[in-house]
Amino acid sequence: MIDAGRMRRETEAAREQAEALLRSLYEAKAKSEKHLAEMGQDDAFKRVTGRSSYDNAIQSAQRMIDTLSRAAHELERESSELSLHIMRPAYSHAH
């Protein structure tokens, strides 16, 4: 049987890791942009594609966070529904 509590904890842990990654990507992007500016250069990838590789990685990390947040919410909802179902008294259809 699947342990819903364990799944929620693992999903939350993965989301926290993704959030830490997102923060580090923002920091790295800022450092990279500062360094490029100091060197008088621009981001060649961004010049060609319109987006830097950091922009793409940030967008990907944000999508992962959103997906994990939805999954955690769904697990919580399903767990709540199961709890209500278990605690709900059985009704007799006999007259």
C-alpha cells in the first residue's frame, strides 16, 4: 500500500530542493550579468535566442516547483477525502 504521508513528505522535500535551486539560479544569473557587464560583453546565447541559459533554467525550475506544489496539494486533498470517508458512518438503506 502507498504511504500517503511519506509521499507528501517526499514531495515537499523535492519542492524545497527545487526552491533552493531556483534561488541559486537567480544568484548565479545576477553574478554572471554583473561579470559580463564588467567585461563589456553581452550574453551571446541571449543575443541569439532572446533568453539566457539562466532564464531557461529558472523557467524550468519554476515549472518544477509549480508541478510539485500541485502534486502536494492533490495528495493533501486526497488524504483529506480519504479521512472523511473513513470517519463517515455507514448508512443503512434498510427501512
